[in-house]
Amino acid sequence: MPHFLIEGNRRLKGEVCVQGAKNSILSILAATVLCSGQCIIHNCPDILDVDFSIEILKYLGGFVYREGKSIIVNMENIKRYDIPDRLMKEMRSSIIFLGAIISRLKKAQVSLPGGCQLGPRPIDFHLEALKNMGVQIHEDGVRLFCIVKEKLQGTKIVLPFPSVGATENIILAATLASGETILENAAREPEIEDLIRFLNLCGAKIKGAGTSKIAIKGVPKLTGAEYKIIPDRIAAATYMAAGAITGGEVLVRNISRIHLNEIVKVLKMCKCGIIMSGENLLIKAPERLTPIKKLKTAVYPGFPTDMQALILSMMTVAKGKSSFEENVFSDRYKYTKELLKMGAQIYVNGKNAIVEGVEQLHAADMAATDLRGGAALVLAGLKAQGISSIRRLRHIDRGYEKLEENLSGLGAKIKRIS
Ligand code: UD1
């Protein structure tokens, strides 16, 4: 079984260039389903979730060609309106193809999506919104059969919670609908702004990107466009955390400063020095990190739930006690069980976790439980004394491009055993 071997206790030093944003490219690839012209997307990360999205596009009848970090897509001759169960199960964001397919073809057939197991991840907000736009949905317990008689109708939708996926699905469905859709309590994540910028370049009429009220005026058709996606803020935070946990000095290139405000604040609390200049960020970590009193995850612009595992992993070796409150997903501490094998002191109680920093972690055999939880184990392995192994790399490969190569470039001893 493929696994990482990590010889820890080495201070990382050097430079790393951040990949394009996973959560942008996934929604933008789904958006190409709406386009009747060629799309060229730059800065695309080479990760498993992108491979799955490309498979979906090809299955639907699209032309997709990859050249380095660019992906060329032409969905002019889209033929199919269903997504095979296997591809739906591979990743959570397969569900946002639903809004795009139903909008373009007036019918769609999908099953419930897979992805990281972070507690129940229902899609009720997505389906309720589509029903309000005129989609008839029939479920047989496994698959969803969706059809719209005439055209999707713009309407007012108020989300019960600012869900990222539901916001994207509604935007995709509303772009080619009749009339205007007003979406309130929308998610404000930068990747949604990225999606909207791309759609507007293709001829969509969407206002309010980055705010909680988005207005989408339906247009009859979209063209294609050439677009470069934003840097991945979670991957950037991962390399910053790798520098921090190892007491290192890491220059992270190709970042978007404005998207890293929350992580920078937290790293400064841990007494890391941070210097930002243009699209670069230098982190200089102390020998031992100062703990964080309380870190609460929240929707954007709050502290991202995707960075919770990274910071918690850092705090296992901080000089004292830290506490965490996870407010987005109900079961996002699964990976902590693996960290306990390394001698970490972590006490989880529902959405709260307390971490008592220890002086040294020791190597252990671990398995990734989900994407960011897997990255948290890698961080701990970089710090631990001895050689750790981490299995179930598929979780990590879904979202990180060349993680081991990038960490090796910083002086880590990490090897993938195939
Ligand atoms: C997206 C991101 C993921 C990130 C998460 C929160 C992608 C591909 N994934 O996931 O990396 O961790 O946002 O920032 O962009 N919910 C419902 N009903 C719904 C939809 C959501 O109850 O119909 C709940 C979820 O169970 C969860 C919360 O809303 O508790 C937030 O989920 P959501 O924002 O939808 O996350 P994803 O889009 O799945």
C-alpha cells in the first residue's frame, strides 16, 4: 500500500511555490459545462480531485486537454446528463455539476456525493434551492433524477447556513435561468469570487461576489474564456505550518496575502515572525511555539475549518495548552486519534478540543483520515523523533500537488513508497 516515510526532527528551510486553488478549479471546471465555447484555465493544480472532474467532463461528452498547468475545455457538444456513481463517490464537489448540468440540459441524474467524512454532509440546501427554481427531483434512495419542464426560474433564495457548495450550485444553476436570482446568506469564500469572476468573463451577469448577497441575472448563453485561478490558501497555510512546527524558515511564493489574514494572525500569536512582500510570505518560527488560547473556526472571513487540523497539529508541540472550537463540521477531529499515537496530548469533546503541548513527538505508523487531517499527520511527522509512516495517501493526493517534493525542497526527509 502506498505510504509516506518521514524522518522527522529536521528544521525546514527554503522556498516553496503554492499550487492553484483546489476549491476554485473544481467549481470552475463544473462551470465550463455552461459554456458553449472554449475555456482555457491556467494555474490548475495537478491533484486527484481535478482528475475526477476532468473524467466527469469527458464522460459528459466534453473535450478536455491538459498542457502543464493549463486545462483546455470545450463543452459545446455535451451529450450526457448523468454522472456515474463511481465519480460521484470520489469527491464531494461532484454535486456542483448538478446545477450546471440541469441548467444546460434541463435534466440531470446523479447520486449522493462522497468526499472527506467530516460528519454528516447533507445536500438539502442544494436541493431545496433547485426545487425553488423549478426543478422536479425524484429520489430512489441512491440516485437523484432531476428535470425542469421549461427553463429554470430565477427566484429569491435564503440559505439557512452559508454553505460553499450550495452557493456554487445555485450560482451555476441561476446563470442560464430566466430572470434574476437573489441569493442571501451566501458563502463569501475567495474561491466563490473566483468562480464568479470566471463566469462573468464568459458573459454571465453576476453581482455581489465576496458579499453575502449575490444577484444573478440569467443570460441565454455563455461563451468560453481564458482565466487564471487564485493561489490555494490552504496549501499556503500548510507550508507555513510546516515551517512553524519545525522551528524553520520558509519562503512561501505565489500567495494571495488578503486570503491569509486569519492564518497570519494565528501564526503571529504563536510568536512566528511573518514578512510579506508582493506575492511572497516569509515565516520564521521560534524554537518552540507559543500556544493559542482559543481558536474558533467559522465561515469566511473567519478562521477556515480547513486550517484547523494544521494548527492543531502545530499546537501538539507548543509551550502549553491550546483550545479549539470547530463550528463548521460536526466531526472534524478524526485525525487526532492518529496524533495520539505520537504521544500528543489531545482531549476531544464534541466540537471542542484541548491540546496540551508536549516537548517532543515520537514517530508512529498512522493513516490519513481525510485530506487536511492527512496533512496534519505529515506536519507532525516532520517534527517527530524517528521515522513515521502515513498510509491512505489518496486522501492527501486529492488536494495537494507534489506535497513530498515540495517538502523535500525545504529539507524534509520524506519519501513516497509505492
Ligand atoms: C467546501 C470546501 C471544503 C471546506 C468547506 C467549508 C470545496 C470543494 N470544499 O465544502 O474544503 O471545508 O466548504 O469551508 O469547496 N450543509 C448542510 N446542508 C447542505 C450543505 C451544507 O447542512 O445542503 C452543512 C455541512 O454539513 C457543513 C456546513 O453546512 O456542516 C458547511 O458545508 P459547506 O460549506 O457546504 O461545505 P462544502 O461545500 O461541502
